[in-house]
Amino acid sequence: MKIQLISPTEKYRESFLRGCREFQHEGLPWWSGGDLETVEQDFAAFVAKKLADSTRRTETLVPKTHLWAVAEEQFVGRISLHHELNDALRAEGGHIGYDTVPSFRGRGVATEMLRQALPVARALGLTAVLLTCDDTNAASIRVIERNGGALRETRPLATNRPLKRYYWITLP
Ligand SMILES: CC(C)(COP(=O)(O)OP(=O)(O)OC[C@H]1O[C@@H](n2cnc3c(N)ncnc32)[C@H](O)[C@@H]1OP(=O)(O)O)[C@@H](O)C(=O)NCCC(=O)NCCS
């Protein structure tokens, strides 16, 4: 499957919403906007907000670039890059996070999304990126390690949660 990373756009409205409905079964992720009906009603505003995140800075948020993965003219996943770390991201979240639409999993989408996102991170001025991942998330561990992630640390965040892995990828 040939995957292309693109900036959020209204062009992929239908398959993006379809993907979100699939995610709904796992609990809607934060990046879907939380309330799909609102997103559906004003998709242009949703896309605009995603694009604006790249320059938005608040007390808790750092600028973040959102990228969508498209294959065969369909939204198949998303990846986002924080331009820098703050204490919260250092503890959990790291620089880069990604999700593959459930019906497209196991076909190399996340591995390819991360591969293509690394030069984007480099272009943002980063020389190394932190990726955090649950110790139980075998697929994500594989994605990170296939992209050169070096495990720096594994530690508990809370007693009722899996251990957290901290990987760094050096950017050439
Ligand atoms: C983790 C996730 C992004 C992986 O996406 P994906 O597109 O299916 O990943 P890939 O197809 O690139 O697979 C990566 C590797 O994991 C392996 N893999 C896939 N699903 C797996 C599973 N359930 N258990 C073990 N390994 C698995 C694949 O075989 C592949 O290994 P390979 O390179 O040796 O063939 C996806 O499962 C997902 O969106 N999960 C929910 C959100 C999430 O966990 N995000 C990451 C947070 S750190």
C-alpha cells in the first residue's frame, strides 16, 4: 500500500469520518475532536483548528503538526509531531504519536507514517525525538524499533497502568 502523509484537508472528509467511527469502538481518541457530530457539522472548522495547532502555544500546549496518512484516496491513519517537549510530554506523549484506522492495521501503515514523519521532525529543527509507548503495545513497540528507536527507559506511571517505554530516535 502506497502511503502519503498530507496536511489535514477537507478533501478527505468522508473517509476521515468513517475512520473516526471505527475508532469509536475503541473509545474516541483525543485528536478526533471528541464529539464526532460537531466535527461532521463543521468539518472546515475542525480542519482549520488542526492546521492552527502548528503555531498555537498555551500554558499547557506546545505547537504541534498534524499529518494524515492517505492510501488509495482514503484516510488510513494520523500522526502528529510536537515541536518541543514540556514536562507533561516528557512524562507521557513524547514528540510523536500515531494511530492507524482499525481496518487498515497490520499493513505497515504506522511503520511507514513514522518513517515519513522523521524528516518532518528534522525539518522542524529536532535532532532527536522521544516516543513513549505502553510496554504492552506490541505493535507500537515494533513500529518504533523498526524506525531505529533506542529504548532509554521503562518505568511505571501509575500502579493500575502498564509500564511506559521511553524510546529516542536520533535524526540524521
Ligand atoms: C499501534 C498501531 C499504530 C500500529 O499500527 P499498524 O498500522 O497496524 O502498524 P504496522 O502495520 O506498521 O505494524 C507494525 C508491526 O507491528 C506488528 N503488529 C501489528 N499488530 C500487532 C499486534 N496486535 N501484536 C503484535 N504485533 C503486531 C506488525 O506485524 C508489524 O511488525 P513487522 O514490521 O514485523 O511486520 C495501531 O495498532 C493503533 O493505531 N493502535 C491504537 C493506537 C496506538 O496504540 N497508538 C500508538 C500509541 S504509542
